[in-house]
Amino acid sequence: MEVDVLAQKKAALACSVCGSRNYTITANPNRSERLEIKKYCKHCQKYTIHKETK
């Protein structure tokens, strides 16, 4: 019995204000630009822009 397991690439979302990596996502390898989302940062205690890191 063979099991094919596809490895998914993971990327972290880091706060652009304090730099803490608060969220992880599964990265799409076909995308060329880095993701930027406005999400809640528990360290800054407000909504800030989070950018995709490696």
C-alpha cells in the first residue's frame, strides 16, 4: 500500500508594525506576489497590515 502525501508549503504572516509572526497560512506556489492582509495583532492590540514571510 502506497500513500501519496503532498507536502504543503507554509508561510507566516508578520505584523508590519511590531514584526511579530501571529498567523500561519498554506502558501500557494503559483502566486508571485506576497500576501498583505489587515488582521488583528495581539501585541499591538489593534488591526494592522500583516505581510507574508517565508
